[in-house]
Amino acid sequence: MTRTDDAGFSLIEALMATAITLVVLALTSRAFISGLNANNAIELLTGTNQNLQVASGYITQDLIKAGQGIQIGGLSRPNGPGATAIVRPIGTASTFPTSTVLSAVTAGDALGPLVMDTTTSTTRSDVITVIYMDQTATVLPLTSVSLTSTAATVVVTPTINTTTANTVRQGDLFVFTNPNGMTVMEVTGSTPNSQTLVFDNTDVLKFNQPGLPAGQGGIKQLVPTPTGYPPVSMQRLTMVTYYIDRTVPTQPVLMRRLGGTAPIPIAMGVENLQMQYYTFPSGASSLSLTSSPTNPDDVRKIDVYLGARSEDKAKQTNDYVRNSMATQVTVRSLGLFDTYR
């Protein structure tokens, strides 16, 4: 008697096994892709948060220093008949508010580009400029001042541009001081390992207006005659301006610019910068909140809001990952003076 044993799987069993395997693989692949997308979103959010922290750190440090070493009321700047408006260094055609002084804090409500890259957006980002004396730089006495209608050339006692610490660049700002007053000027030329600096009327920010008569914020008020004047000294002034650059609409970036030097990108993806100022006007009993302070010397605290998006779009949503950060900074050099008038 012969016995026949069945070996292997039938066609139906093989098809069923294949179908089950495909379903398991599909579920596994979906879970794997979902995990990758979630990881991608987390990476983008982490990068966005890092950019926000970097931006907030830079702005906070400069706001705390605003007004440090500056006399109450600000610094003299060119003004009056025939004076040219001082350029605000924000990458677009803009000037500082009309004034006889450069204040510790200069607000720029809605002077930046539109916040969102869409035609329906109506909100513009803010701009802010702060000044403070460079405490790491020594006061330089001048051995001579040569003044014409178009330029001021000065010779300092020590040799400059010899080390990284005292390098002078085109666009750097200096405060000139003597018993007759003070004024701000922008370097337009210097020679390495020399003692000569040039401040002519080609400066980017238009601080150098040597032809202005005495009393209008120019250098002539310090040098009344070519041969006789009280000793003049100069010290480096730090003027920091923050603004959003959307030259490439899909790549917003927070810029930090020192004086008239080239702006430096600080944080990619930052698309919104908003400022609110707490002021304490003369005679007031409490702080007021405004986006455009009437008197910059009344500023005591500043609310800073930053909005940022990821540098790339998320794979799952095909959209940017967004987050924001807010902080409040007490302007150290303005927060405590002249409270009781």
C-alpha cells in the first residue's frame, strides 16, 4: 500500500502569507516614515529655538548696555540749517528722527519689512538702535587735528591698528570731546600701524559734516580756530542696530550692524522683531507702555518679542515650523537715573 505525503504550501496559503507580509511591511513602513517625519519636525523646532535663543542673547546684552558712558540726554550730532539727516543703518532708505542729539535708545516702530512672506501680511517688524561707549577701548588723545570743509584728519598719540583689540575699521564711530563739547564722527580711512585717521564727508551714516559751523553738532565747535583749541580726545562709540533682512523673501535673517560697518547675520529664520517700551515721563506716577517713545531718555524697560521659523520646511506638512520668544530687559543705564525729578 502506497502513502502520499503533501509537501510545502498550497498556492492559496502562499498568497495569504504574502498578503499578510505586505500588510505588516506597509504598517511598519508607515510607522517608520511617521517616525522620520516626527524626528524631522523636532530637529527643525530645535534649530528654530536655538536661533531664537541666539537672537535674544545678543539683543539682551546690547540693551542692558544702552547708554553706558553716555551723558544724560545723548550725544551731539549734526543739526540745524544745512545739516544732512543722519542715516539709519537698516539696509533701506531711512534716517534717524530729527533731533540735535543721538539718544541711548532710538526706536523704529514698523520700519522693518513685512513679517510674513505673503501678500496678505500687513504687520511690519521693528528696528532698534542703541549706543554705548566701548569700555574696552582707551581714550585716545589727539596730537593734531587738520580740518577742511570736506574732511577732518586726526593724529592720535599711540599707534593704532597694531592688534585685534584696537583695530580701527572703516565705519567705526568715535566720540570727540574737549571743553567746548562733543560730537560723533565715522572713520572713512585709516592706515595700519599708523597714527592717522580720516573722517571725510563720504561716510555712510553722514555723521561727518566738517563744514557745519560751530554750534551745529559738527567738529568745528571743538576746533574754533586752526591754530588754537583745547586738547581733543576721542573714544570708540558702539552703535548697534538690529533689523530683519528679507532681501531673499524666503530666508529672513536678523541682522546686527555696528556703526557704518557691514551688517552681520545673527540668526537665520527670524522673521519678526517687535519692541514695546516702558517709559517714565517727567511728573508721571507710573510707567507707560508705548511702541514709539516720545522722549528716548524716559525709556526704563523694553519688551522684546521675536518670532522665527525653521530654515527648511517640514517634510510631513510641507510648511515651516514656527516658534516665538519674549523677554523683558531693564536698560541698566536708563532704568534708575532721574526717577525723582
